[in-house]
Amino acid sequence: MNFFGFMNAGRQATFGVASKILPPRLDPAAYEAVVVLTPVWSWNVAPPVRAWLRLMKGKLPARLALGTVSGDTEPDKIVARMEKEAGARARS
């Protein structure tokens, strides 16, 4: 990724823009449980993960775990944003 790609990714993350992604091959509704982790980009959900969560809205099973791989950027806030995008609450 070059400098401009890096800056664009940060802009997308900052403003809640979802990346364009390929259609998912698997249906999460077919699984008993789903775990979704995101790296933190610009103190937000990574745009590709945001796109996937939006596509899966209403299709995720009741056993849903959400998290981040960055512990120093207020993970509770990131998970709350993920829940909003997914339209589902993570189980604690």
C-alpha cells in the first residue's frame, strides 16, 4: 500500500465508510456461532470488516462474539460500533 492508499484507508475508517468487498462465500446463519475480530484503523472498525458486518446484518446467529485485536484503543467502543453495524449484540 502506498502513502495515498494508507491515507484513504484511514479516511474511510474515520468517517465510517465501508470498503467494497467481494460477496461472501459462506452464510453465517448456517453456523451455531460466529466470531468477528477487527484490527483498529484510525480508532475505528476496519472498513472491510465494517462492509462484511453491513452485508451480514440480520443474518448473524444469536451466538455472536465481537472483538478487536488492539487492546489500547478503547475496545468497548469498537465492539459497540461493530454491534451497531451488525444490527446484533455480542454475547458476553
